[in-house]
Amino acid sequence: MPQNRFIISSWIVISFCLIASCSEGAIDMDWKYDSLRRLALVAGVSYPMNTRPFSQEEIAGILQEIDKNKGASKWTEHLELLLKRLKQENSARIFLTATNAAVDGLSLFNNYGQRYQQGLNLSANMTMSGKYYDICPQVKVNQDNVTTDLKYGYLNYSRWHISLQAGRIPHWWGPGQSGAWLLTTNAPAFDQLRITNRQAQSLPWLGRLKYDFLLGRLSSQRINYNGKEKEEKPEFIGLRFDCTPSRYMELGIGEVCMLSGLDDRLGLKDYLQAIFPSSNTTVDETTHGPLTNRIASLDVTFKIPTNYRLLKGAEIYWEYGGEDCNPNSLGFQFLSAPANLFGLYLDTGTTDMRLEYAEDEDDEVVWYTHHNFTDGYRHKGLIPGHHMNGKTWWLKTTHPISPRQIGVLEAEMINEKLSGISLGCLDSWKLKWQQDGTGNAVTGVEWSWGIK
């Protein structure tokens, strides 16, 4: 009989926004992205919103389009305050966090892979941005020791329409807010090289297009091949395209791949074959390598900006993923072990609600695992994609208690499953209160608990 286990954590988040010049580096994915996505929907802005992070240049451009589309229209007081706060946000911030964890090794979902020890945990994060850099050093204090780490940080160089970045970059690929199949902030950011466009470019038929190309390394793990075993940091390669054919639709397609060169060094041909597999690639990999573990996904988002009294905007979205690419009976590469994520978002201008359902069950394939890569698709023990395994329902709703106070309720129910065997359910809940203070200070208190 499963034992009841209660996980209770609470933390106080105090954010001070310091004066700094606007940068071209990417911003961290906090409240700003949610607010920007919300305002862009209500204003009917046509821009790819499902490939993050955004640069400050992108943020400024989207805000200009929101202002242009909004015109002289009067929004609700809450939306007007969100827009004003986004415009006033500066690029340098300090986040002071106190977290009380009831169990050892607690890791909250989509929290950059941060783990907590039992008892009180203190952390200080400082984001610093410039034209050629974006870094977030972190100091963590618990009952045993004091540690320092780089939560994320990278160098940035932009020329013409291309941006080249190198370092630890946090990503989120897909329309889901509780998770996505390929890349999220569930695991720590890893070392990588990123090539993307500075702003989405307009193309015939496709509308505005944004691309992301990544090349990096995950944490070390054991790799087995034909009875041989070695310890290695797998190579990582990823590619995503995101476009908006109209203001009412956004389409995305992406693929990530872990690969190991066995006894040989990887060459350009190996990287191209990994990301663009041919009909016989899977067979070739079983004989002479390189070893690969591919995951791909497609997503579509329907956006419905409205001017109804009780509904200002709505979104319906779907992400379809496959845990590997294998040839079908016709010889074409096809996604195996399919997974689905469905989402619905409603915004009244004051209260908003997001509901998501995700399922990655398969009787033969366990998602994010691989027979050659012993740890599977993981970085430092955590999945860079969706945090759950099985089925999950997720609900989040926010409501302004007053013009400067916001209440948040978040609930998730996960039915974990492994090789067709149910591991039981985990219900988690989160309550949050947040208030804007004087100047740029924000104070919040959050309670999280779960029952298994």
C-alpha cells in the first residue's frame, strides 16, 4: 500500500530591479515571458512566442507591436499595469529566496535543476546583462555549506540578422507552460553553442520565422555498445523552426539528439546524419555508429484575440512528440512512441486560466530512456524535457486581489507509469501571493505541497 508522503516547501521571493542599460542578451524566463505572451495574445501580435529565451531586442520589438495594435483601446486595469511594468523592467536584478524543504534532495519542477536539502535553504541570484554577455551567478546556503554556481551565463555576438551565443543557455521549446517534450528549464542549463536570428524574419507563406540551432554536451554517463562500456559526456545537437502564418496560428517543429562517436571522433557528416536521418540511418547505427538518441516534436497553437466582455483572449494548442525516429514499412523515418500535450488558455482581462493534459505512455518504450545511454535523456540526473512520466493534468489560474496584489493557484495530478505498470498518483498544489512594492521591489510568498 503506497505510503502517504507530504512535501511542503515555502519561499519568499524578493526581487530588486537595478538600473542597467538594455542588452541584447537573452532574459531569464520568469514572470516577464508569461506577461508578454498574455499581452501579445490580447493585442493580436503575430510573433513566434513558443521558442525561448527572448533577447531584449525581441522584447522591445514585441512591446512596440503591442502598443501599435492596442492603439487608444482601454484595457482592464490589471493588463494596463502589466504592460507598464514590462516597459519599466530593467535588465539587472537580484533575487533573494528562502526555501524550507521537508525532504532531502527536493527538486521543484522547471526550476533550473536546483536541488534543496532538508530544512532552510537560502539563495541569491543576480542577473547581469550587457551587449555581449548575459550571466546569472548564484550563491546557495544551507545547514551544511555555502556553494556558488552559474545558474546560466553566456557570451553573445550579433551581426546582421544572426546572433551567435556560447555558454549555458536556458531554453523552452513549445507552447506548454507545465512542460514541453524537447527542452525546458527542468534540468540545469548545459554548455552549448547557439545560432539563432536576432528577430523573427518575414517569409512568404510562413509569416514570421524564428530558428534555433544548438550544439553542446550533456553531463557524463555510462554508454554501452556491443558489450563495451565507457564513461562519456554525450554530444547534443538540436534544431527548431517556429513560424506564424497568421495572427491566429503558430507552428513549430524541432528535434534534439544525443550522440556518441564510439571509438571515433564525430565529424560533420555524423552531425548532419544525426539531425537529418535517412531511411537506413537507424540500421547503420546498430552496426558501426555513431550511437544516437533522437526526440522530435511538432506543435500548433491557435490564438483567438477577442473583445468580448468576459473573454479577452484564448489559446488552444497541441504538441505531438516521438521518442525516436525509425523507418516505417515504406522506408520513411517516422516518430515512434508518440506522446501528446494538449492545452487551453482563457483570459478575461483580470483572471486567467491555463489547463494542460500530457501523456507519454507506451507499452514498449519508456520515454527519455535508451538502451545504449544508461541515464537516458538527462543532464545532471534531471530530464531537460517534460518532468513527468505517464499522464498528467495541470491547472494554473491567477487573479488580481488588488491592482498590485496577485493570487496564484497551481495544481498538478500525475499518474506515473513505467513499462505499463502504474506507479500511483502524485498530487501537487501551489498557492502564491505576490505584491508590487515601492519602486521596482516585488515581494511574494509561495506554499507548495504534495501527496503520494
